[in-house]
Amino acid sequence: MKRRNRCSKKLLLTIDAVLLIVLITSVVGLTVTLVNYRKNRLLYEQASALAVTTPNADETAVPPAATPAPPDTAALPDETPPITVDFESVREEGRHVRGWLYCPETAINYPVVYYSNNEFYLTHDYTGKHSSAGALFFDTRQTKELSGDNIIIYGHHMKDRSMFGSLLQYQKQDYYDAHPILYLLTLEKNYRIDLFAARFVDSEKENYPVWFTNEQARDQFVQTAVSESDFTPEDAQIRPNVQIVSLVTCAYSQYIPDAKFQVLGWLVEIG
């Protein structure tokens, strides 16, 4: 009987030790994750403080309603973006920075890099240092000057809603209504992004075309995206001769095995 009790005690002690190790490992893992999140947020907050200024904070506090582009041109020279970016300063820290993506009153306020492949900046921040949050980056199939029918920007879906973690909020109509516009500033030009769709897609290249074979293929892509969209856009009309922007992040869907979430908009050049 005593021997059996000793064996039971040893078993209980072993179980307690294993549980303690699991608990310690979990706490350490959570702490490391939180530290990395904080480190990432601070890095990009510093980048924003270094490079981004708001010319008139009172006027840009609430994003304006989307305005359909004129049928014959995408340019609206009388409109200016709500922020300005000192690219010279930010490129001293990250030489591959080619743009800046901004969405008023959200966490999206980040540099966007362009590199020779689509893997490096999955695990490196915009300065090139290793980071689990990575960076926002343009699809390498485009050029540095953003040539292409569909400009694609990738970013991680972080649990603290940093990077592209807030994109999945566009499943809600009220979130779209509050944030129908983003801005993309580049070394060469400034753009307004008028969103028209948000949807789950399979991780296949067919869902991320950079070029379309013809206007009909482009229009079909847009029509399909609008029909599958989780929100109803203010303006669902197809805009001729206007580039598309696709913001892409990882997502979970019970209907799609390898899902991504894709938010699409019209890339309207502004002054």
C-alpha cells in the first residue's frame, strides 16, 4: 500500500511539474509576443513621427466622402492628401520605401516598401531588420513606379490590429461607411483610394492579377469583387482608365481552405 501511495505521489508530482513547465512556457511565449507587438508599434510610430505631418488637423479629422472620378480622367488636381510625407527622412531608415499608406482615424499609417521578391518583407520591418510583423510591401510583379492595372499591397494580419490587422473590419458596412477612403502617397505622385469591395478570396494568383488582358477582363474582375463584397459601396460604377488597388492580408474562412482578405479600391491621382 505504501509503495502504491509513493507511486501515486510521484505521478502527481510529475504531472504538476509538466503543468508548471507548460504554464511557464505559455507565459514566456505570451510575453515575447506582447514585447514584439510593442516593439513593432513603437518602430512605426517613430517612423510616422519622423516623416508624416498633417497640414491642417482640424480639416482632416473626418475623412471626406468618396467622390466619383470624372469619366475621362482620374486626376483631381485641386484635392490634396490630408498628410505629407518626408520620404527623404524615412528612406534614410528604410531604403526600399516607395510609398506611404494612410487611412484617417485607423491604425493604418505605414510606409510601403518595394523589393525584388515577395518573401523578404514578410519577416523584416521597413528598415530591413527581422520582425514577425514584417512590413507593408508592393507586389514585386509591379515596378517601382507602380505600373500595372492592379496595384497590390500585402501586409500581415496582426492580432493587435496593427499593420493590416484592421482590414477585416471591412466585413462590416458601418466600418466601411466610416472609412471609405485611404490615401497612398508615393515618391512620384499622391493618390486617393476610393474603396469599392472587400471579400475573402482563395490564395491563388488568379485573384491577384497585376495586368489584365483587356478591358473586359478588368471589368469582370471588378464586377465579381463587388458582387462578393461584404459591404455595399457608395459608388459601384466601373471607372474606365483608373487603376485598381488591392490590399491583401491573411484571414480565416470556414469556406476557403487557404483564405486571404482583399480590400479593393480605385486609385485616383490627386494634387
